[in-house]
Amino acid sequence: MDNPRYFPVCLKIAGRQCLVIGGGRVGERKVQGLLAHGALVTVISPELSETLSALQQAGTIAWLPRLYQEGDLAGFFLVIACTDDPVVQEWIHTEAAERNILLNVADVPKWCNFILPATARRGDLSISVSTAGKSPALASALRQALEVQFGPEYGALVNILGALRDTVLASGRPHAENKVIFARLADPEMAVWIKDGLWQKLAAHIQEVLGPDVPLACLEAARQEYQRSSGATR
């Protein structure tokens, strides 16, 4: 296909060996993103940015102080290439294809078998925007709009609903019944109540759906985390 559509997927990379080729500012951003999700990161580059150098000296990342060589991709789960040399890009792409390795070449969609969307994050909530590499600027603008629309209250809400999901599943109800309960719990107004400090209203809603004896410890934990992340005092 000349214009293949990318399949949206959330990828677990914690504990996985990931490689970044390039030690400049772009490579720095990619490394930080990988580390934030628990990856084990190696960087190949003759030089490192100041930030990457500090990470290497702290033992947070591994570093091969040289240019890319054929065979460097062996053993890696995922590779991100941050080089502006088209010849090297093609070499990396060829090796990644031969080894069936996930590859992103920064700003060069034709050599990528996956791309990195612009993502607004609120705790465990991730809302991603992709233009299939056609307009990163538009994706970035939409991400910024999403960050305004979905504040830290949504991160707190995800934590609450996640804890309540475990409670519901532990009760052993049939799947069809659980589905109805989850739909009732996920009231869109819950995020508004969190933002406005209406925690009693939130508790009343949960008890209305799950019963008066449902444990609500998750509310206090979410309230404290929300206050830390948003600066709220209510």
C-alpha cells in the first residue's frame, strides 16, 4: 500500500531493551520518553547531550560512543533513530526489517513501521493524536487543546474507576451485569465533581451504584494525589 494506515496500539515496554541512535536533543526527548515508561535504554552516538551524559554517568542508560554499525540492532525490542543522514537511515531501516524489529526514524515516516503520536497524559489516562506523520504540527496543536480540556481531575477519575473495577470484578457477578455497572459508574460528571471538590457527591454516586457498604478508600487516595498534581486545596 502506498499510504498504509497505522494500527493504534498501546505498547508495554517496561523492562524491554530499547535502542536510540543519536545523542542530540531529539534523541534526548526519545530517551526520556522511553525511560518514563520503564524501558531499558541504550544510546549509540559519538557524543551525548548534557542531559544524556548525566543519565549515562548515573547508570540510567547504556552508551556506545560511536556511530551506528550493521548488527547493532540485534537483541533490541524497539529502535528509534534520530539521525539526519539518509544513508544511515536506510541502513537502519534495512536491518530492522530483516530482524522484524519495531523502528521509528524521527521525522521520516517512510522508514518507520511505527510512529509516535502526540499524547496528552493525565496519570494513567493517555489521549493520543496521530496524523500518520503528515502534520506533526497539527497533532501537537490538538494535543495542547486536549490538555486544556482534560485536566488532572481525569487522572484522579481513572484511578478511582480502576480501583472500583477491581472491587466489582471480585464480586463474581456475570459479565453482562458488570458491563451495566461499569457504564453507570463512569458518569461524565464525576470529573467535574472532582475538579469542584465535591467528593461527598462522588461518594454518594458510587454508593448508589455499588451499595452503601462499598469501600471508598480509593477516594481519599485519589483526592490526595489530585491535590498534589493540581495544587487544589479542597
